[in-house]
Amino acid sequence: MKIIIMGCGRVGTQLALTLSKEDHEIIVIDSSDEALDRLGSGFKGKKIKGVGFDKDILIRAGIQMADAFAATSSSDNANIVAARIARNIFHVPRVVARIFDPQRAEIYRRLGLLTISPTVWGAERIRELILHSELDPRLSFGAGDVSILSIEVPPQLINRQVRDLLVPGEVNVAAITRKSRAFLPALGTEFQKGDTIHLVVLAEAMERTKILLGIGEGGL
């Protein structure tokens, strides 16, 4: 993919280096030479000095042919403007903006702009680690609204079926890893000793999930 990243701070730098190692075509825009230098001499992509929401700079970066655009600067305003230009003027298929202000992030998300709010995500992640340390989420979606959890099958679930752990709209078994191989289970699939269960869980259902797994009071 051809991916343009605006902003070469810690997040932009890490994103650029990670995607570059995956052999994507990366172009990074930043107004600071010092920031661009963070990419190091081994960076395989292209570096452009300039303002990331300047149309001429974006054209120099080849935005007309870009598959994705990420606005990761430290300024919410700059990220919003750049992301809207990328999406509405140049029609980049995939545009993501980092927005620190949770309210603004939610507003633009409702308007169809993909947003990431480190403030909301970080607060929700800390909350999860405090309240649900037994269920360490591997991945979260939205502002932590839905999480993917991985846990070794508890003794009380061995020989029970996937349907016994299913709560429609709240808890779903996405996959099972058994003897180093993952598969998608059917409702009648039985859990076996040594299985790792991969769950998709609604944030509001964390306590219920703990009970279903026997971590909280009650159990199955």
C-alpha cells in the first residue's frame, strides 16, 4: 500500500517504521527536519518537509495515488484539516486522524471520519487493567467498547460446548487455539484441556464474562 503519514512525532515515527518494515510505500510529512531525522538512516520511505495540510505538499507526496492517509501530528486542528482534505478533496480510500479531545473525536467519527483518541483509549485501558486484570484485552475497538480477550480454558469449561459461553450481543467465542493451531468453532464444539479461548466481549459484559469463566462469583 502507498501510505502517507502526517506528523513525525513518537506515534508517526513508530507507525512509519513499522509499516516500512512490512514493505509498504511510506511517505512522511513534517515541518521539522529534526522530527524527520527520528526515522533514521535505515528508513526506506520518503521524507517531505512541509505542512501536512498544504495541498501542494500533499500533491508532492503523491496523495492522488495514496491508499491511506494518517494524521498523527500533535495538533488536533491540523489533523482534522489534513484528514478532511485527504478524504474530501483527494478521496483517499482510508483516512485516520489522531484527535486528543474525546468530544471532537466523537463528533468527527459520527461525520464518517476514522478517529483515534489516545485520551479515551488510554483511560479505558487503565480502567480495564485496574478492574479486569484477570482478563487482559489483546485488542480493543472504538473507545474500548469491544475487546478481544484470550484466556486458557478454565477447568469448569472443559468438555462444555461453545454455546455455553455465548451471550448474544455481549460475549462471543471468535476462535480457539488448540495444539498451536487456531480454528473457528461451531456452537457444538467442545472445549478441551489446554485450549486457548479467544473471546469478543462488550465492555459492559466484562463482569458477566468473568462469572462465566469462573473468575468471578457464581461461575457456570
